[in-house]
Amino acid sequence: MQKVIHIAYLILVLDITSLFAQFSITPYLAKRLGFDTIWFGYLQTTVGIIQLLGGPVFGRFADLHGARAALTLSSLSSAVYFMILGCATNVPLLFISKLPAVFMHGMPGMQMVVTDLTEPGNRASALGRLGLCFGVGMIMGSSLGGSLSTRYGESFAAFVAAAGSLLNAALVVKFIPAHTKKRAETDSATDKNPEVGAGAVFNLSEITRLMRCPGAGEMFTIKIISGLPSVVFQVMFSVIAMNFFHLKAEQTGYLLSYFGLVQMVIQGGLIGRLTGKYSERTLLLLSIGTASIVGLAQALMTNVQEFCVVVIPMMFSLCMFNVITDTILTKSVPSSDTGTMLGLCSSVQALLRTVGPTIGGFLYQNYGVLSFGYIQCAVNLLLFLYLLKSNFRKTEGHQS
């Protein structure tokens, strides 16, 4: 079991490395093809819509057909994505390159593997270590993508990312078990509720059924409200890096690597200790309150040096918020449905990335970078005060 988890960590590092190599490629390729801020927002929105549709379906596919099949599909989709991106010499091809993203869900896939192979009491800490792997991949991918695209061009960097995804597919087939769920628990859940685990991958009622689990609807609402302002900033960051901070591709890559380093320290040295010591409610409130302070700091920053200081509490807030909300939601469903639930969690991010670019483009054009920070501050402060006074408490659902 531990060997599988360690291999899963390695596969995730490679997956995120390829993904962040792409983040260092796409904005500069889009700029070379004549995209302005609005059209780049449309491109980001396209990716959000595609992943919004694919997230729950991918999670359902993983629950029905197992981790190996799902992760192989994700890795091969990534390879196709990067190969088309490398060949994108015009606007239509750049948009077409985003279509394989419908099945690119490596992080939710690995979350499912770790969720299946760990006990509920250790789940937050294990999911936190996935964030550590995410940070390693962010550092490697951002540096690699920025350096390769600066020295050899965006196409070469995209083809290197495609090769990494093909290597990932081979590792998945070799080392990841066909099924990671505990069969006895899955069968028990199915016996108690015949609807659980039944139907096809595209069965919408099976996917939406999980939204009616106790506490799930409230938690998804919290994820959307708190997450939207930060996602708006994230999807516009490449534009901010180019136009506000005046960074080149290689410099942007180094800055993203710094993000990854901060995330590694937080995930590896802080998240696990806090989740073992404090309640989920306390940590959720802490992450939302920190997000509000971060928003104010973003509104007041004037240069990249100040932003590097803001990144530290920003990454803490994002890491803690994602780990705690995903942990609560996976505990609210039977073990047979954890993949679908994590797919829904992924779709929340995709939903925010669908509307985020349009909102971000409008705010940037009309009110500037500071508007992102003030909105994040206000939204999270109001949500913090509401949760502080409400009867919200951690969801005590199925202990999968």
C-alpha cells in the first residue's frame, strides 16, 4: 500500500511538472498570436468549461473502472493536449489544443488513490502531502517551461511536456493497481443503497445525488464563494506578470517556482501538524480569514518584491482551504463514491475558472489590479463573519 502511495506521489509530480510547463508557455504563445487580455480570458474560459464538464464524468469513470484506467486516460489526454499545443501556429489550433483537457484530472485521480488507501483520520494529512508534490511539480515545471520556451521556443517546451505525460502513462500502467477501493466496503455501501455504484459513467442522477449528501451543498457553496476571488486573480496572473510586473517568460517561470517552494514548505511542514491538532471548522475559518487579509495586501502591493511577501500567507490560505474542504466532502460520502465527489470538487475549480477570466478581464481593464484584492478581502471577510455566527460545523458523514 505504501509503495503505491509513493509511486502516486511521483506520478503527480511529473503530471504537475508538465502542467506548469504549459502555464509558462500558453500566455506568451497567445500573445505572439495576437491575443489581447479579453481574448486570453476567452481562452481560459474555454478551458474552464471543458474541465467543468469533464470533472464529474472523470470521477464517475474512476469509481466504476478503477484508478489505473482513469489515470491512464488522464495522462494520455495530457500528452495529446501538449502535442497539439506544440503544433499551434494559429488561433483555431490554440483553442482546439484545449479540448483534451476534458479528461486531464491528474490531481483528483491521485486524491482518489490516496483517499482509498488511507484511513479517514489520516486523510487530511495524506491529502496535504499531495499538495507537497504539487509544489515540487510547480517548481520544476515553471522553471523548465520558462527556460525551454525562452531558449528553444514554445513548441519545443510543449513537446517536452508531452513526453513527460507519456512517461506518466507508462508509470500508471506499471505500478497503479486496477482498483484501489476496498471491495468489502464498496459492496456494503451498494447493499445498503442500490443506487450507489449503479449506472453508467454519464449517469447525471448518480453524479448529482452526491450533492444531496448531508453538508455537501453547504460546503460546495463555501468553496464557490471563497474561491472565486482568488481564482480570478490566479487566471489573470500571467497577464499581471507581463503587464503589471513587466516580467519575461523565464522570470515568470522563476516566480511560479517560488510559489511552488512556498507551497512545499507549507504542505510539508505545517498542514499536517495543524490538521492533527485543530478541528476542521477552526482551520476552515483560519483559511478564510487569512484569505481576507491577503486580499487587502494584494490591493496595496506595488511591485513584485512586495508580492513575493504576500505569496506566503496566500499559499497558506489556498492550501489549507483546499485540503480541509476536500477532506470534509470525501468524508460525507461512502468509499464507493469518493472519486465522483473529488471530480465534483475539481468541477468547482473549473466552474470558477469558467467565469473567472471574464470577470478578471473586465476588472483589470476598468479598475486595475488592486480591484482583485479589495474584492477578495470583502468577500472572505463577510463569509468569515457569517460562518463565525452560524451553526456551521464539520460534516460528520460516512467514514470511507
